[in-house]
Amino acid sequence: MEVPKGAAVQAQPSERRTLRWLLGGQIAIAVLLVLIDLGPTLPGLFTGSDAPDLTQPVQPGDQRRLYDPRQPSQPGEGMDPDMPRRLTTAAVTEGEAVGITLRGAIEPGDGARIAAELRATPPAFVVMDSPGGSVSDALMIGRVLRDLGADTRVADGAVCLSACPYMFVGGTVRAVADGGRMGVHQHSFGEATMLPTFLAAEDIQRGQAEVLEHLVTMGVDLRIMGPALATPADEIYILTQAELTDWAVVTQ
């Protein structure tokens, strides 16, 4: 049928239904992306976590503490207000041994930068103080530390939380002072993108698989993944000295 000039062309009912389905699909994708972005904070979004803050002492069975993943360098009460927003290094000596301090949040890109520094001047030991951050960068640093045969330590009053333990376990000889705190929880891997949900899930699974392989390679008991997977991102599970020893997180 010939359409007269100037006449409006109306969409057929089937075309309108198709357009509505397409629009609905786009809205659904947008909602999923928002949920992925909010994922780390959803556990306490409506009710809030009732865990104590990081300043409270830990006892077996009472080990979850508040942790804000949106504040990489200041995730909780009692953190050093001068904690760097990304990893920094400084030389330190102990007798004739020369080591470094590794301090600050772990930002994307820190892995390659710190790895280059470590390889340029291999330290005998590394003293860590980090609230965590990028998992992939922490894994990279941990692997380099193992390659170099460096020891790792968490000093009295220092923290090694979230992704930091994956750096720490790269040490050949590993120690956490009685007044140091090491903690684990759930992680997110990467950022939300315009990917189908099943692909985002695959990214998470690949990330978890990489973490598991790293722990096995470093000789850590996989029982540590129990509290890590059970603790939401807005809390941190502080490991006791017994757990650190039993699960081979520390070697002395």
C-alpha cells in the first residue's frame, strides 16, 4: 500500500511490543549494573551492620568488625589518620638486614609499580601496614615477594586487612605481632561494565579461583576461605593468633 506524502507512519502492534521489550531489557540491565556497583555495601544498606568497630578487642567467636569498603585508606575507626591512599615504601634496617615498609591502601596499578621497586632492590624483609584494596595488585605483589624470598611481618599496632593478606602470604618467613591485626572478608573483582550478568559472574569466579590458587601455592590452609567467604564486604573478620598459626598464615 502506498503511503501518502506527509502522512505519519505508525508502528504496528508487534513492533510496539518489540520496542517495549527492548526498553524493558535496557532498564533491567541498568538495574543489574547498579546492584553490582552497590554489591559491597548491600549487606548493611537497609539494616546496617551491628558489628563493633575496629577499635574493639577481639575474642574467639567475636571477630567481626565494621569495615567500609568505600573508604580504602580509612575503612574503620581507629585507623591511622595518616594512612596513605596508595602503597608507599620506605627503607628500614634490622642489624645488617635491609628491608622496607609497605604502607597504605592498595590501589589499581600499585602491583606493577611496587613489583618493579622490589625487583630493583630486593628487600630481606617487608613490614606491612595496609587496610587492603585491589585484590589483583595484592596477588601480584605476593608472587613477587615469594620469587625474591623476602620475609613478611605485621608489626604491633599495624593492620593487614582485606586484600593485604594476599601480599603477606608471599613471604617466606611470616610473622604477625600480638598487637597486629590481620583480617579477611568477601571481595569484589573488577568494576561493573555493560556485560551480561553471566559474564560478570564468570569474572567473580575467575577471581576467586586465582585467590585459591595463590593460597595453595603459598602453602596456606584453605580453611581461611571459610570466614573470608562468610563475612560481608562491610565487615572484616579478624584472625586470632591460633587461626593464623593453624592455617599456616604465619610460619613463626
